[in-house]
Amino acid sequence: MSLLSIIIPIYNAEKTIQRTLDSLNHIKKKHQPDVEVVFVNDGSTDASREIIEKYVKENTLLKTILLNQENRGTSFARNSGLKVSNGEWIFFLDADDELNFDPIAWTQKFPENTAMGFSGEFYKNFKRRVKIRPLLITEKNFLDVYTSRNPFPTPCLLFKKNRLDSLFEPSFTLVEDWLFWTMNPEIFEKMMVFPKTVSAKINIHGENKSSNQIKHGEFREKVVGKVLESYGKKLTQKQRNNLMIQRGIGKLMQRKTTSLSMFVKIPCGFRLYIKFILYFFFQRINEKVGPYAK
């Protein structure tokens, strides 16, 4: 069994994938035989497949698996990678991101952990915009955190495969990682965080799927529905309020109206409440200055 599986879904990434491949060199040569990289070509119509095939042919140390499938979306692609992966540990990397550390050093040092969280740096036009630090998730704060926000971009968490209860929801093309973490609480049973270590550089550009605000809002609402369905009576009033506010934000992102009752959903996550207020007033401002405002 390989110690670590890095799963990389790829769709028309010919402009960025070489940068991702080059970043795998952050894994020390002595550790590379303990790593397999699972490439899932999700129906690319550009040169992505040829670039990956060339890399697989020329690579001599890392184990590699290349899956070619019809375009089914990121969630389906990651699930395909999970199903064929042989690693004890799993790490996700997108085809426009860059690995920034050697994960094996951490799995060897802390083998008893179920998950390890790292910082992520977001870049736009090759300039660093923001750094996201990891949050320690415990059994006690798990639902408080995940009903209020998604604290982990996918390339900022290293976790054990045997802790998975659920795969990605294939129909989700946005915020799928938020739902995935929420449906897999066992991942966080024994977690450590390392805020001084940056696991990945995450590149933001116009082609990122997360740039579509309206669809983002649609899937935010769908996450709320899934979490309510799955956790039901286990949720505290605060956690239910968090989800109602999340639903309200989702509606605002779609430029829909939302009930003023959202303002009295207390107790709730403070940061989430402020986020809702900002979305609410930005929507009102846009309504007044928009091209169809009267």
C-alpha cells in the first residue's frame, strides 16, 4: 500500500497543469516512492491528456495512475480517484494549484493522526492575495464550525482514507468540498493543525468555477438542505440558525429576496451573521444603482 495518494482532477487545464506537475517536486526524492499520484482526466478536450501522459511516461519515482473518463464534474472525478487510490493518506490538489510542501514528512512524523490541517495561500496574477490558516476541528466544535463556514479549501487538509463515511455528492459542481467535509466527521477525530506550513498555492482566475456567484448561491442552499436532512435533531438551535442564515446568503447571492427574520436568528456564528448583513446591504445598494433601478 502506498503511504499517500494525491488526487488531481483535470478538465481543460493545459494552461496550468504543468505548473501543478512541477510543484510535485516539493516531495523529496527519498519520499517519492511512497506516493502515488492519481490523475483523473475528466473529459478534457484540450492538450491536458497529452501533457499528463508525457509526465507519466517520463516520471521515474512517483507511482502514477491516469484515469480517462467522460466529463462528469469535479465531484465525480474526485470520487473516481478515491475509488482507485491505494494510499493510507489522501491529499487533493486541483489542476491549477501548486503543492508547496512534502506531505510524507508529516505523515511519518504524526502517523496516529486522522487529519492534519495546513495554511493555504491564494494567488491572483501570480500575486499573493490572502493566506487562510487552518482551524482545529474537534468533536465538540465540528457542527458549530461546519454549519457556519467551510474552513478548509481541499488542498489544505491531509487525511486518512479509512475515516471516510461518504464520497463527494456527484451532482454538486460548487461548494462540494464543504458538503464533503460535513458528511465525514470521522476525518476530524484526531486532528492537528500547522498554521506556519503552507500546503498549497491556490490560484484564482476568471475561469475558476467559484467565480459564478449565482450558482454558488444555489449550491449553498443545497448544502443547507443536505445537512438538515443528515443531522436533523442532532443540531443545536445555534447550528440550525447558522444553516438558516446560510440559506439566506445563498438566496442573496442569487439576487433573490430573503426574510428579515434572518436578522433575529440568534444565537449564531458571529462571523456568519456579519457576512449575512454585508450581503443583505450590498444587494440593496445594487438594486438602487443597477441598470433597471427606478
